[in-house]
Amino acid sequence: MKIVKRPETMQGITMGLKRKGGTIGFVPTMGALHEGHLSLIRRARRENDIVIVSIFVNPLQFGPSEDLKRYPRPFGKDKKLCLQEGVDFLFYPDAGALYPRDFRTQISVKGLEDVLCGKSRPGHFRGVSTVVAKLFNIVQPDNAYFGQKDSQQAVIIRRMVKDLNMPLEIVVMPIIREKDGLAMSSRNAYLENKERETAPVVYRALQGAGTLVAKGIRDSGKIAAAIKNILISQKSGPVPVIDYVAVVDLESLLPVRTISRDARTLIALAARIGKTRLIDNVIIGRRKKGKW
Amino acid sequence: MKIVKRPETMQGITMGLKRKGGTIGFVPTMGALHEGHLSLIRRARRENDIVIVSIFVNPLQFGPSEDLKRYPRPFGKDKKLCLQEGVDFLFYPDAGALYPRDFRTQISVKGLEDVLCGKSRPGHFRGVSTVVAKLFNIVQPDNAYFGQKDSQQAVIIRRMVKDLNMPLEIVVMPIIREKDGLAMSSRNAYLENKERETAPVVYRALQGAGTLVAKGIRDSGKIAAAIKNILISQKSGPVPVIDYVAVVDLESLLPVRTISRDARTLIALAARIGKTRLIDNVIIGRRKKGKW
């Protein structure tokens, strides 16, 4: 495995690889790798000649009061994991190399970035879209792998790739969970003991919603209310503070009134436990070809 | 020469060409080709294995009160010119294919797009950046050719390409002029007889500025005043209505107070003659390596 720091070096390598006709699988990450990331890397490894992982804690997607400084950066451990998974190139750029002083360009996916998590994180998804476009241009992937946990991110990146005619496929992989159901996330490391014990209620609430849908309840208002009820009825430990619970179309992110089996509906939520913001989601409805 | 309408077909062709290692030169146009465009095509022909010209009157870069419908579309003539110049592929997409109903993505180059022409054409340069990024992703050029006449466009596209790490070079070519000095433009066709006779004053005003700089006058205020004076002193025919006269840094587009021989300074103007908006510019100062 080769570690590459400079964007121009990485791009020189990938342009050369493309000319040789090899396929490139790309897993962009912010590091602090967990089993969720590893599931993406493993699939990339199965489906491509070359696997490139990037580790970059992107300042552009953090708000001024967010956890940019505090975000975990266990590079030594991440490097070892990438090596174990047969990664070919680990792209590990500096912020200064990706954002020189006179950097000015911004990609916006209108209508998808100001809802759900975008409401409480203004500018976050513009930061995500912009850095992902940059990484795609540097890494030149045929396939890029994202986790369903960041569902809004996946929806936005898919839309951007389609809208800008980027020549690659976006593959979205299922959420990987701890044994007690908590969705794996680098930010789970922030949870203190009591908070960690409480955290699985987030997924239990989504499972509760799934059960209601399975029973034939289709009204999104009732589903959202049931989720909120489970969250705030949390007895032992800190009660989650709900940011949002949303029942939306998986492509447009527009609210869905009545859940249909024939459409893909995203039930997503964000809640704070202590100071830690957790997100999770489930997708309802029949999967369509070429979609997630 | 092959005419390609569908973006996916064009991209399939270019991805195949890249794999074979050929270089692609790209000239994006809105058609109504004149000698300015042809100079770009000829240079692309000299410098690349494959030359692709696109003709697309991009609705995204026209304001609601602008000349989208009226813009000339002499496709038969354009096709013939491309054939004569040895173009390999003429990419001629429909608006519906580039902008499906659910299109949402927008590229912004902050700070460069709301000045000069951007002031009176809100959204114009976002439309330009977005379509050019799409075309680059479809056509996969090694080199893309733009005219200096649209100087702000060239500055913005250069910045976008650098900021988004797009793997290509932007080549900016000099303005091609009619014998009387009028910068060639597809929009010159709108000028009525008297207006056409008046139009060369635009370049005469810029030449006047050049003479002042050559004489050692470095104060941008004086230069701009001299340009405006020449424009409004126009005696025979309609007097041009000045939109702006700007003396700015060629990279940042920020106003320059004192013109230096060691910096690249753009002196640009826009003026209406009758209903037709004309733009023109000159660049002062020593050319740096790899710049225009």
C-alpha cells in the first residue's frame, strides 16, 4: 500500500492507471475507520482492480461551532486497517493542499441540502459536495462507495454525479451496527458511559416504526410520532434531544404523507445524546434496479 | 466528422478514446461560429489527437429577459465549418438531455461571478460554470480552448478547474477582430447598420487606454475615465450606453488602483449599442508562464 499526500501525485497515478484500463474503486472517508468503512473497502476490493481510500477531515463541511478540532484522527490505526484490507493507495492530503488561500468554488445541490441535517448544519452539504467532486477528479474512480448511515449525503452525491455527468457509479452500502443496534459512527467515541447505554434507543425507535409499517400503518405523521415517542420515553440515562424525525422520498427528500410499498421511503432522524449528535435511518419499500 | 447528440453516447466515446491514450482537445461553443471560434478549433487541431466541438445554447446562462430565443442557431453552416476545420466529433445535445426535470446542481465561483458582467447578469456565470463542468465530464478533454473576449468567463473557468482539481488545461486565445477593430461575436449579428458603424468605438476606447498606459499613466481612475470619455464622445450614430468599465487584476478580478507592468491587469468594458450588449477587453502587463 502506498500513502500519497499530494493531490497532483495522486492524480498523476490515477490518470496513468486509467490509461492502462484498470478500474478504480474509491472509498472517501474522514478516517477513524470502523466496520462500516471496512464493509465499503471490502466491496470496493471485490469489484475493482485498484482500491483507493482517502482520509481527509474536510474543514469545509464543519460549521464554526462543530467538532472539527475534536474529530478523532487515529491515523496509525487507520493505516493498519487499510493495509489489512488490501487497499492499494491511501490518499491522505493536507487541508492546505486541497484548499489553497484563493480557493473559491462551491457545489450546491439545491433543494436537497437545506432539509433534514442541512437545517441544523448550514453549509455542511455544500462542503461535502465540493470536496467529493474534488476527490473524484483527483482519484478518477469507476466506482465510489458510501454508507447508508449518511443517507442525505448519499442522496446528494448521487444527484450531483448524475447532474454533472460524472463518469462513475455511486454504490451505497447498508448501515453496519453494533450488537445492540447502534449504527457505527466515528462520533460514537464521544459518547460517555451512560450516553452509550442510552444510544441504542435511536435504532429501537426506527425499528418500532418499521414494525408499524409492517402492520399496515402508512400515515407518515403517525410513524414520526411513534418514533419521537419511543425516543423521549427513554427511561434510564439521558433522554435524547430530537433534532428531526423525517419521512421522505429517497430521491427528492420531500416529505411523504402516505408510505407506499412501491416507492423508496427514507425514515431518518437526528438526535443529541449529551453533546453527541447521532443520526440513523431505515429505508422502506421495494428496491429498484440501479438504486439503493 | 461524427455528430453526437446524446451525452451518454459522447461520454462513452471519450472514455474509450482516453483508454487508448489519445489526447482530446475541446472547444465548447454556443454555435454561430466565427473566426474567433475557428482560431480555437485550429489550435485544438494542432495540439491534440482528437478535436471535439460542442454546440449548445445553454439556457442556464441566460437571464429571463435575455436573448435565449433570439440567439442565432445556424447549425448547417456551423457543421460545415467544423467539417472544414477537421473536427472529429461535433457534440450537439438537447437542453432536455443536459437538464432533466429533476436537475438541481449548481457550481459557484464565489467572488468572481458577481462583478463586471455578473452585476448586470445575475446567475449567468453559475450557469456557465455548471454547463462547462458537465461538458468537461462528458467530453473528458486534456485541453479546453476559450476566447479572451469572454475574459471573465475564462477567469472563472480557470479558477473552477483549479479548485475542483479537474485534470485538464485551459487555453485562452486572443480576441479575433473585424478589420475595423470590432471584437468578433455571435451577437454582432444583432447590430443594425448605424449601430454596426458605431460599434468599433468600443475597441478604439480600449486602444486609447492602452496608449495612455504606454505613455506612463498608471492611475486606473484616469484610464477608466478616458475610456468612458471616448465612448460617450461618439459623434455619428447611436452613443453607446456604458454598463461598466473596469480595471481589475486578471486573476482575482479585484479593482486595481495603480497599473503595474509586472502584474496582469484586465481592462474590460460592456456597453449597449441599441439593444445589443457588446463586451471587449485588453490585458496589460507581462505574461507569466502558464498564464494568459
